[in-house]
Amino acid sequence: MEKKFKRTLVTCALPYANGPVHIGHLAGVYVPADIYVRYLRMRGREVLYVCGSDEHGVPITIKARQQGCTPQDIVDKYHNIIADSFKGFGINFDIYGRTSSETHTKNASEFFKKLYDEGKFISKESEQYYDPEAKTFLADRYIVGTCPKCGAEGAYGDQCEKCGSTLSPEELINPKSKLSGAEPVKKKTTHWYLPLDKDEQWIREWILDGHKEWRSNVYGQVKSWLDGGLQPRAVTRDLDWGVPVPVEGAEGKVLYVWFDAPIGYISNTRELLPDDWEKWWKSEDTRLVHFIGKDNIVFHCIVFPAMLKAYGDGYILPDNVPANEFLNLEGDKISTSRGWAVWAHEYLKDFPGKQDVLRYVLTANAPETKDNDFSWKDFQQRNNSELVAIFGNFVNRAIVLTHKYFGGKVPSAGQMLDIDKETLWQVPALKESMEKNIENFKFREALKDAMSIARLGNKYISDTEPWKVAKTDMDRCATILNVSLQICADLAIAFEPFTPFAAQRLRKMLGSPLDWEILGRPTILPVGHVLAEPELLFAKVEDAEIDVQLERLAKIRAEREAAAAAEAARQVAPQKEECSFEDFEKMDIRTATVLEAERVPKTDKLLKLTIDTGIDRRVIVSGIAEYYSPEEMVGKQICILANLKPRVIKGIESKGMILMAKQGDGKMRFVTPQEPLTNGSQIG
């Protein structure tokens, strides 16, 4: 039997304060969480909505060093940008705290100290990579080198972004510190670890046996980690930015950010409710729900629960962790380092008043159990053909016609025909489906239910045509508009979780209440109720607005491709095996001039070159047609390997080989004398 809870604590993954939030963050965590919280509150349930900035860790210290400022300067800047972005999209947390606060420092220190005093950690000495110039230990992400799998430069110590391979720093070829460029060295250090291997059995029983209702992507990832065997995980690291480790002999060490950050949920709750926080964290009547992205599944389903269990003192464990997968942008992985993103704060400037449109599109394309894609053309199409043409069009026609024919007052419903009854009867069923979907974290399906109410209303008013009926039967026109206005009132409630700004404007026009329980009733608006003046709920997104966004992305892509090409051109192939001087002497390398050139029929890459070697006149077949045309070759002085054994290519005997230099990007260029030489001049 499903347990009934008195209250719900909703947490959202703490965004990392070294940059703004983008649409991937909104789609993955914050919009679905906001939908859920708004729905619960409309149902009259007691909810606490907690989030805040994650402000510790190496990336912040690196950015501070790059910008010549302090880590505090960095987190202050981005904390404010992120907080303002959330407010701009109507995501209003009960508290949006920060892990650099005094409350959190005290709380996280006490949390660690209790586990330390009770012997819940183990300590281990290990060798870790150290930057001798920057004088700091390096996280795997801050060691870069050549990928051993695909040969790409700039692979990280934990992953190659080009081929996707998981790596370790030891596997990188020519590893360098991302901080100083120095070659890292191994240095001994001692840290404390949470022995997750001891928690494996109870976590397996708790999740794999007790929470089979969790999303398949979450359940599957947890099972994979458990099946692979849990290992002790470090809870401290060598760094000067973070919560200091509160024990003797730990100078220069701070709490590892993955241990530090989730405690922030508790710290923020304590900061908001210093005298009443425990009922949210230590009561079996509280349901704890974590909204996160898939890269945080292991921390919220395995590590944080293990921390809470180790601490004891009544801390509850999460009842559900509805993690989303990743959102791509125009078919490419969102990357903050490459600038391939749509930033929340920039969207608010570029599309003023269209917060709901992005909320709607991100929900419709939500990556709930698999990665999904955002495209600007789809954004425009959904706005124009769904929000404007269906939802907005229906509401506008219903309210405008009521003002035109009935002075802006809700007309009375006369005799109800089958079409009227059948239309109204469908709303309660859609409401029930919405409830089931939202309660089960299926927000994309719930949005479809809400949109089905709008489609229902739009079809009803189009089929009944009250503007035509008004010419002959005002009583029937009144009934049609009464039914239409009741559906408008339904929409003002149903869309509140998804498009809260439009829902608020609609309620203002209708003068209707925000009460989930009345959704689907046939008489929400009483006869004679006065409506406000109509206004458009949504505006079309024009091609020019989309073109600006596509051009920006095209520029980023072009710059990225140019940079990649330049980097590839700089790559040098490794030296071949040694050869003896005698081996080299066997090669007869000479200068020659191209006399004639033509394409080899039925091939794309081959040219037939007739050349003067100074010794003779001969033919060489060379695969250079993609780089040089026959016209460019005639008269060009080249270098050839003259004594290469002849070979028949496409029926043509080729006697020799042209010497060419090949760049890392694949471009080929001739090796030619700096000054013209007599044909047949030997090179050696």
C-alpha cells in the first residue's frame, strides 16, 4: 500500500556557480520541479521548495585565476545571475541559498565531524597528480593530453569528449596541467573516504527491491553501479577553496564538493527555518523528492543516502529521484566550454515576455528517460501552431465574442446539445489523466493532457461557429459561449504549472479563481460574471527572431570548426621506426617537372602525370585530384622517389611516387625546391 505523506520536501540540484544556467539545466531539473511544486500547492499540499548555488570546487578556483579575481568574486557574480534567471522564468524557491554561507560552513563542518568522531570514515594515503608550478593537486578534469583511444588532443583525465571514452590520467599521452601547462607529477597525500562498499547491501535492498517504481534510467544506472561493486569514495581533497576539514592535521584540505554540496539542501532549510527545519528532514511524514540531471544520479541515489544513513539521527531518505537525461541543442551536445548553449539570462533579454514559451517547449521535449533535442525551428513551430493558433486563438475568440455579443458578461447556458455535453464531459477525464501523470513525474504527458483541453475548446468553438449562430439564434450563441468560457477557466487552472504567466493573465481576464478542485466543473464562471478586456495570451515568433539565434549558433560552430581545423593542422604524426643510413641511401629522390596532367577516368582522386625526371620521360599516377586540378599541375616542379618499383593503377603503369607533406587536418602539399633546379637533381 502506497504511503500517504503529510508534506513534501522538493530539492533541486544546486547549480554550479561558475557560469550561468542554460536550457539543458532548465529542461533537466528546474522546469519539471517547478511544475511539480506548483501542482502540489494547487492541491493544497504542504511543500518546501529548496535550492541554492554550489559555490565550491576546482572549476571556480580556475576561473578566478584566469580572470585575476577571487573565487568569492566568481560565485557572487554567478549566484546573482542564476538567481535572477530562475525568478525570470517564474521558478520561485522558498529559499535559494549558497554553500559559501556561514550557515552552510558550520552545518557541513558539523556533519563531517560527527562522522569522523564516530569512525565512519577510513583514511588512505595515495599518490595523486600534482602541478609543481601551480603548487596544487589536480582533479582528473584538470589534466589534459592526447587521447590513447582516438588520438584527439585536449582529452581530459576522466573522459575524451571527441570519442566519448572513459579515461584515467595515467592513460593520457603527454599529460599536462590545465592550470599551468606543466607536466604533472605524482605526490603522496592522505584523505578520508566514505566506505560505500559497506553500504552496498542495504542500498541494493532499499532501491532495487523497494523502489522499482523509479524511472527506468535512474533505476538502471543505480543497478549498474551496484552490480559493478561500490568502492570507498574520498570526502576530502587538497584545495584552499571550500569548507575546511575540521580536524587536526588537515590543513590545506577542504570537503570534497560532492560531499559538501548535498549537505547544502539541509543548510538552506536550516537557514530558512532555524526552529522548524527538522520536520522536513527527520520526519517519516515527509516525502523527500530530489530533482536532478542524470550526471547526479549516483550522488543522490547512493552517496548522499549513505551519508545520511551514516549520520543517523532520524534523517529520511529520498522517496523518489526523478532524474532527466540530457538535452541537446540543434543536434549537438550542449557544451558550456564551447559556448554551445542557450543561456537562460540571455533568452530573457532576447524574448521578453516569452518565458512561458520556453517552459512549454522544454516540457514538450523533456528528456525524461532518454536524451532529446532542442531546435529553434521547433521552438517557433510549437509557439505559433500550438500556443498561438490553438490555446491563444480559442481563448481570444471566446472572450472577444462575449464582449461583442453580451457586453463582456458570462451569458446563460440554455438547452445543452450533445456536442456541448460531450465537450464538457471530456475535461474531467483529462484532469484525472493530468493528475496521474504529474504524480508519477510524467510531465510531458501531463502537458499533452492540458493541451488536449485547449484543442478540445478550439475544435468546439470552430465546429459550433457562434459568430454565425449569433445572426439567427442568440440563445444558442449564449450557450456556446458559456461552454467556451468554462473551458477557458479550466485552461487557466490546467496551465498554471506549465505556463504560469499566461495562466495568470487568463485568470485576470476571466476573474476566475486558482483552485485545482474546480477544474472540470461545468459552471466555474457564474452567469452575469463580468470579464476584463481581452488581451493576447501569446504572440507569434517571427522568422527574423529565429534567424538571429541560428546565425549566432552558426558563428559559434564555424569558429569551433576553424579552431579544430587549426589544431588538427598543428598535429604531427609520431616518428617512425629508426632506419639505417644504408636504407636511406637506397632511395633515389630527384626533382622533376610535370609536362602533362589529366584525370584518370572513373576515379575521383587520381591524376595521371607525365613528368620529365632529367633521366627520362615517365608516367606517375597520384591520388592528389582532390587537392590539385590538372591545370594547376602542368609546369610544377616536384620531388619524386624515382626508383620505386613500378605498379599498375587503373590499367596505367605508374613509375615512381610524388613526395608530399600531410598535415594533421589531412591537407596535402607538395615538397618542392625553394628555387628551380635542373630536373633529375638528387636529394639526399
